[in-house]
Amino acid sequence: MRMAFVLAKANVEFKAKYGKYLRNSLGAAVVLHLVLFAVFPPVEFEPYHLEEQKFEVVELPPDIELPPPPREIEMPEVTVQAASEDEPGPEPTDLPETTFDDFSEMPPPPPPSPPGDGAEAEAEAEEFLAFDEPPVMIEFVTPEYPKLARQAGFEGNVRVRALVDEEGRVVDVDILFSDVYPEMEKAAIEAAKRCRFKPAKQRDIPVKAHVMIPFVFSLE
């Protein structure tokens, strides 16, 4: 109650002196503007002048001697004679004599070495795999048709190269040919890894061998 009384009294006093406050503020503003005009000089605007670029003329000598062009080198004439079908060329005389070796008494090949790393693993992957009997598929796995590819109507073929180990399992798969969606390629690779084979043999010894497996994606 006391606080409300104090605020009401202060409001009445402010209204009573409102005219005095207004006159004092107006006088102070006029004095401040006069001081600013007296202290600061007026601003003078100067027109913008574009900088002129100067060019110097360089006089060239009147006589300039150009070097003569290089002399053309004449190409030798070369005569090419076509070989006649009725006249065969001379037969080579330094060919080595062809021999036939007997491979029946050769020892069996050594067992494959364990996979290495680095350069050894890369060399092993590129080595030639010889065999007498090729791998025989005993279990074919049909790849799962990707749902999005089926809905979009994608069809095509995938041919993979599979590495079959000594136990008939697929241990590595590479894409040889493909005209399908990448997800369909992944499905073909997964199916190839689950296929089973009768391993290849070299003199009745199971060995590793590469085999090609075709997969066909068809909606029919």
C-alpha cells in the first residue's frame, strides 16, 4: 500500500514538471547542434576523376632479318613388294628340333603351399593350375533374385570364375561377364560360393582348379 502511494506521488510530481523538462531538453538539443556546426567544417563533395592510362609507343627497327626456313630432308624411296601366293618365302633353317618327352614317369606334383601375404599371395593367385580331370558340379545353388530388381523387371546374365579347392568348395569368385544390376551380381557371387563340386584331379590327387559358372536372371 505504501509502495503504491509513493509511485502515485512520483507520477504527479513528474506531470507537474513535464513542461520544464521539455523546455530544458529542447534547449540542450539546440545548443548541441550549434556546437557541432561550429566545430566540424561543412562537407565538400568532389567530383570523381577517372585515372587516365598512359601508353608508350615503342618504335621497331625498320629492317628485321628473318632466318631462312630449314631445308627439307628428302625421304628415301622404299619399294614394298607383296608376297605371291604361288611363290612362298624361304623356310627358316634355324628352328630347334621338336622332341616329345615321356611324362608317365614324372613324380606327382607337390601339395599346394599355404596361402601367404603380400607378393607371395599375389603370385599364388596368378599361378597356372594344371589338372587331368576338371571339377564336376554336384550341387548347384540358384541365386536369390533381388526384390528391387524383380520389381523393376531387370533381367540378364552373369558368368563368374570360381576357384574350387581340393575339397570341392568354392573359395574365390570373380566376375567374368555381367549385364545386370550390381545387386544381382552380388547374389550370383553368393550363390557361386555355396555351390559344391567334385574336385579336379592331377594324377588321382585332388588339386585346385578354376571353373566358369553361368547364372541367368529371368522373370519367366
